[in-house]
Amino acid sequence: MIRTAEEFGRLVRRHRQATGITQDELAARCGVTRRTIIDLEAGKSGTHLGHALTAAFEVGLRLASLPSEQESPARLDDPNDPLATLPRF
């Protein structure tokens, strides 16, 4: 399981290198600068989430989804869980 931006960046870098894509090529595919890809792979926290997800997709990474409200309603209704107090949209 990926827990940090650094771990995510390393994973993107490994997949990019394994597929033979350069940082410049990945940047062009994502519509960003090479600097953005460098920062993403370094785990810099300022990388836009949309850019990070696009880069992951472009190098062949697929992200697992979190359970929906229907799949885990008990936790959302647990008054002892701090997340249960957040507004739902």
C-alpha cells in the first residue's frame, strides 16, 4: 500500500522507466512540464492530484478504489468515528 507522496513518486518512476518513457515524453502526454514530472517522481507535495493521476495512468498504473458508502455504511454511522461527523455531499 502506498502511504506517502514519495512512495507514489517512486512507483511512477519505476513504471515510467520500465515502459521506456522519458520524463519529457511523459510530461508531453500529461500536458505538463518536465519539472512537474521531476517533482512528482521526487514526491514533492505541491504536485496537482490530477497531474499525478494522469501520469500514473500514462505509465500503466491502475489505482484501486475505496469502498463506497453503500459498501461500508457502518463506519459512516459510527458516532465514535471522527469521519462520521463530516458533512456528506
